[in-house]
Amino acid sequence: MNQSQSAAHASKLVSSKTAKSGPLSARLAKHKYIYLLLAPGVLYFLIFKYGPMWGLVLAFQNYNPFGGVWKSEFVGLAHFSELLKSDYFLIMLRNTFFINLFGLVFYFPLPVVLAVLLNEVRVELFKRISQSVIYLPHFLSWVVVASVTYFVLSYEVGFINKLYQTLGWARIPFLSKTDYFWGILTAQTIWKEAGWGTIIFLAAVSGVDPQRYEAAVIDGASRFRQVWHITLPAIRPTILILLILRLGSMADVGFEQVVLMMNPQVISVAEVFDTYSFNQGILLGQYSVGVTVGIFKGIIGLIFVLVSNYIVKKLGHEGIY
């Protein structure tokens, strides 16, 4: 085949491929039902995620509800400067960081441990009952969780303090002492979310090839060795991805949980960026300040994600991108 014939053949292949693919309108018409299934998800993100982003401009204005966005004074980075110079900034930064650090150290590993333990259960009925029991708290609202905490730890009617009183011990004001606040929040998160967090890890464990366990049994490996050398390495990518995403929310604390547990005695360890944004933006009507705090949290989260993803990839593992 000479050069002219080769060029003609290549041109024919390109034209046939183009004819097969057709114009965009034809492809949309051909696969309209698939795109129709995609439409609700796309609309959700456009309306609730991308649509409200125009409001970020409020952080660079002295927003006036009566004048609107177009007639409000532009102040540039003044609100960011005020936030960084605020007397509350270091307090909020410390509280937010340590609450998330407690969750990272004490909560994050538990779903992994629970998933591995559930995977080792061989009695199917017991396994299903256990899963249902540990999933249940996830469906309770934080109001219910706070109420349960109150009836367990409160100074007057708390179960633990009543037990202490019965035993002749001094009662402890758990809910009004700053030393216990971060620990109580962490314990609530563990009780409510640890079971639900096992779902992703159980799915990852189910993808492990059973023949690897069979080979390990033949080689005489114990159950612990099987978990250490087969199960954990198999779910390591999932653990690392969720760890990176968790680090991305280091500037974010559950607003509802903190508000429900906050009281004047523990305000020094309970004030976080979420509560400050609510107080300034909603209660005091300083909408620009509230938006500024939200953007600041997003920037901190982005930095944590980028840095943690970079470190994970440098260590030879797969990141989120």
C-alpha cells in the first residue's frame, strides 16, 4: 500500500468514525434516557452548590440588605483582616483544631476496627443484628443525642451523678466544666457515627479475593495475621482517601452539636468558627462577616487537602487525584 492509499484509508476511517458518532444533538437524542437519569444530580449541584456561590461576593462588601448586592459598599479584604485581628480568632482556631484533632485520633480509627471485627464474625445472624444496632444511632438527631447526654451527665438528674451520690461520692458537673467539653463532643460523635462509618470499609473488605485468605490458612496464618497482612493492606487506599477528606474538614465542626452542648460556663472552649459565623451573620445581621468566616474555613480545608494529598502521594500511595 503506497502513501496515497494509506492517506485515503485513514481519511475513510476518520469519516466513518465521525458519521458513527454524529453531531451532539443526535447523540443526546439517542441516549436521552441516560442523560435524563443524570439530570436530577446535575440540577441538584447547579441549584444548591453552584447557584449560591454568587453570594461569596458579600465577603468583600459591607452588605446592606436594603441596598442589595449591587448597592453595597465594596471593602475588599477588610473583613478578612478584621477576622484575623479579632480577639476571638485564636480561641476559635484552637477550639476548632482540638475538637477535630480529638475526632481524628479517637473517632476515625474506630470504623476501621469495627469493620474488621464485623468481617471476622462468622455467625451471619449475629453479624446482621450487630450491624443494625451500631447503625441505629446515626439516624437520631443531635437534639436526641444532646438530650441523652444531659440525662446521663447532668449535675442534677444525670444517671452517673445519681450513681455517685448513691455511692457517697461527690457529684461532678460534667456539662459545665471546660475540661470535659471536647471529650464529651468526641464521645457523642463516636456513639452516633462510628457504626455508620463502617459501611464504606465493609464494602472495601468485601472486595478482597477470598483465595488470598484460603492461601493464608494453608500457610498456617492465624486470624490476626490474615487481618494484618491481607485485610488492612487491601483497604489501605480507602482509609487514606477518607483520611484526606477528613483533614479537609479540619476547620469545620458540627454546628448543631456544639450549639446544643454549649453553655456560658464552657464558652471559652466551645466557641468555634461555625458558632461565630452564626452569631455574627444571623443573630447580629452582619452577613458579610458570616460569609467571610465560611470562605476562610473553605481555604483552610483546601490547604489541608492539598498538603495531605501531596504527602500521601510522596509516600507512594494513591491520593484523591
